[in-house]
Amino acid sequence: MMKMLTSILFVVAVFGLTYADSLRLCVTSSAELSKCQTFTNITCVLANSGIDCVLKIKNNEADITSLDGGNINLAGKCHDMKPIIVECTPDKGFGIGYYAVAVAKASSNITLQTLNGSKSCHTGVNKTAGWYIPMSILFSDKNNQLQQASEFFQESCVPGAVVGSNMCALCTPNCNRNSENLYYGYDGAAKCLNETDADVAFVKHLTFLSFANKDEFKLLCKDGSTAHIKNYEDCHLAKVPAHAIVAKNSTTDARINEIFHTLDQTPTSILFSQDFGKNKIFSSSTTSIRTSYKSYKNYLGQDYINALPEQVC
């Protein structure tokens, strides 16, 4: 018996096979759960939203989750968390981020200055490119943004807004802030613009570039002009940080490296696969990941934080 126990302890010591060291990834939809289950040495935890995942991490029910900038700010300020692994894209590199853009149909005469009374598509309430950035440009008051938007736009799809309100009028088949809503996220907001009589979609710069009919859309610039869908470097609403995986602030550098190597055991063809849909766990444009050892404030940058409404914890 003692010999068997000694052997078990040896295996634990050498390979680190302890329950505490197992990696629990929190996801927010059934599609993400299915994708997560293809990863190597990962335990998958299902939650209702990104913030629900943050609470599960806080309550030791999960270890990590993937968030956008707005939720990274909330997780950092209110729940003592930090970004530990950052998405990288071929055109922007390590954690540099992406451009938030406003897209309209090329045939329309709408501009950023004539959006009042129009119909809009958003990635989700309190999302970065689809919510915080356009709201900070359209409204000087950074508080009560949902109420201001409901009075400004005629109808919208804002996943996560009040069910039955005009902010959910364009969503289908529900107004959930997850992929059960067909118009949730970057590609969902693009579908919303493409399939409904909406006038504008707030997304990131790469969203429409993969569309076969991308030339049927244009960018709305902050100065009231418009531009070709490819000219996002000159016509965008803001440059924002890349999505990142977050964990507790107490996560050591050594543990961050362990988490990275655990994720790295899964081939990139699976890790960044779109077989379960676009933007599932990782953004569709992600081609690699890198470790980060910054605080949430240093990662996001003060200019970006200033664009967000005051976060009340």
C-alpha cells in the first residue's frame, strides 16, 4: 500500500496532475461548450454570459474566460481580475487590438450625423465595438446609455437589452446576449444589417471584409463622410484593445505560463476553429495567442477606459 501511495505521489509531483491544477474554461453558449469540449486537458464550464463567467471565477467554479475590453474593465475594477492571455491577429499582432467601425449599406445616404431616428444593429449591450464606443461618440452623457439609445434609434437589435423594448425589436429569435440570439456578436450584427431594414451596424473592422457582397457596404466616418469598407484605418470610430482571457489577479506568472501551455496543447486548427460558428471563445480573426502580465488598466489604456461609462461595482 505504501509503495502504491509513493508511486502516486511521484506521478503527481512530476506531472502536476492535481485537481487544483486542472484548467476550467468558462463559456457562454451551447456552441461554445461543444467547441470547448474538443480542447485538450480542459474542463468546460457553461454560464449565461461573460459576467456570469467572471462570477464563477470569483466563486472558484472556473479559472478563466474570454472577454472583450468592456468586460475586462468590469472584471478588473469590480472583481479583482486581469488579462493573462491575449488574442493576436495577422494584421495587428500582439494585443494591439482592432478598429471599431460603423457600417451602412452603400446604397443609403445615411451618415454618422444623420443616425437619429434610424435603425441599428449592435453586437450586444456593454460590448466594446458594438456599444461603448458608438455610445460614447453619439452621446456626451456616458450614463443611462440604453435609455438614450432607445430615444435616439427607432428600432434596434441590442442583445441583452430589455425584452419587448424597441432595443430588441430587430433581434431574432430572442434578445439574449449570447449566440442563441442569431444577431448577437460581430457576425450577428452584420447579419442584422444584411437581412433586415436596419441602417447601421456597429462592429469591428474585419467583420464585413469576408462577405462576398462586402462592396455593398460602406464605412461611416466621424467627420460625417463615408469610405470604402476596406479603408478602416482612415475611417473608424476608435481603436480598441484585443479580446483577452482573464483570471484572478492572484494568478502568478508561473501559473499564467502553465495555463498558456495547457491551451497550447490544442492545435490552432481546433483552438481557432469556426466549425461551431464564428467568434466562439476566440474571435474569428485570431491566429495565435500570447501571454500578458499587465494589470487590466495597463492593458486597456487610459484613453479606452475614458470612453467607458463610470463603472459602479
